[in-house]
Amino acid sequence: MMCEQARPDQLVRDVQQAEQAGFEALYLSGASIAYTRLGRADIGLTTYSEVAETVGRITERVRAPVIVDADTGFGNALNVQRTVRGFERAGAAMIQIEDQTFPKRCGHLDGKAVVDADTAIKRIRAAVDARRDPNLLIMARTDIRAVDGLAAAIDRAKALVDAGADAIFPEAMKDLSEFEAMRKAIDVPMLANMTEFGKSELFTNDQLADVGVNIVIYPVSLLRLAMGAAERGLDTLVAEGSLNSQVANMQTRARLYELNDYPGYNTFDESVFNFSL
């Protein structure tokens, strides 16, 4: 028995679905690229070129602004400059730079290490100076909360805002009171990462808004949903010899064609190529 394997990189389809569901912005997670494109752990293995190419393919297919996870900027301040300019050309609306050491690891793993304040500040200054489009936003992520505590995270966030960050992403915050304390310390938009099975509790959008959070991301949620469904389907196929019992849970062929805009290709230039749905 053989099962056809879908193409590993389905991020374009994921963001198309999120846009059509009405989300105001889209988030391209470094972890999602590592999992879907490489089939590897989120431990700093993705490269600048792999992310830039993915950004370009996504921004070509959606209109909503895309926030791009640039990890540590893929090196020193010069690498950060190259990263920002390359992602800007690829269509990013906001670029996230973090303060972990390189190679970095998933923000909800133990054993993280962060760079000193001077290095973190230089990364953000390099990112701000590198942008050519004044509308491009730079978001600074700090992972220091899990290393040195909340007070250190607040100090680091304030320093990154002073360096020019347009928004702050405090990773792995413990509870709402920590978000509230961070909000009181900074005057730029703040992001909350509501990743499942991580170190932060899963709060509702209203709860987060009440303590001053402006942006909420669900960075690997669609992947977890899809992979969970795929595992259940494969188990069913092995156990039952058919997927008849899972058909009701599948996306229909008509919806797949609609999502990938078959009608649009059909009407683009019927004199060149035509087909019937």
C-alpha cells in the first residue's frame, strides 16, 4: 500500500486560507519553514535564502501584510542588513529580529541563550538603518525572560525600543500580569505568541487586549492542525483499508480549486489555454 505524499512546503496554501478567513495580517514563522520545507527541528538550520524565497512566493499570492520571522538576522550586523533588504524586496511588511545567540532555537525550548545588550541593540539598529521603505516595520523579539526573568525582559525591551524597534515581541511570557508589566514599560505595539504546548498560557484575544497586547500570533497552529488530521487519516487508512470514514473531514475538491483560483487562470487568457471545471 502506498500513499501519495503532499509537497512538504504548504505554507503558501496556509496563508491563503488565513487571508480568506479574514485575518488582518499573516505571520511567517521560522519554525514552520524548518518543519515544512526542511522536515527538521527549529534550531537555526534554515538559511537566509530559504526564508527569502518563501517570503516571495507567499507575498505573490496574498494581499494581506506579512510579518516575517528573521531569527537572529542570520549572522552579525552586516548579515542583518542583508536580511532586511532581501526580505523587503521579497515583500515583507514587518521583519522580526531576535536576541538569541546563533544558532538559535525554538523560543519555548529550555536551554536558550541570549546575546548581551550591546549586540542585541546593534542588531536592531542595523535592521532599522537597512530598510529603504519607510513603511517597513522592524519588530524586536527578546527571549531573555526565560533566561534572566521578567525585569531583565523589560529592561531589554526598553533598550530595543530606544534602538528604533517599531514593536516588541516578548517571548515565553508566563501570564497576563507579565504582559501588563511589559505594556507599562514600553510605548510601541506589543505582540503575544499564543503557540500551543509552550511556556505561555493560551489566552483569548480579549484577555490579551485588556492588558495592552496589540498583535497576537498563532505561529505553528495550522501546521499542528494539518499534521494531526494527516496522522488520523493515515491511521484510518492502515486500520480500515479505505478513507471513506474520513471524507467528511476533508477539504473538498471544489474548495481546493477555489482556493488555488482555477477560475482565475481559466479567464486570464482563454485563447492560450482553457479547461473546464
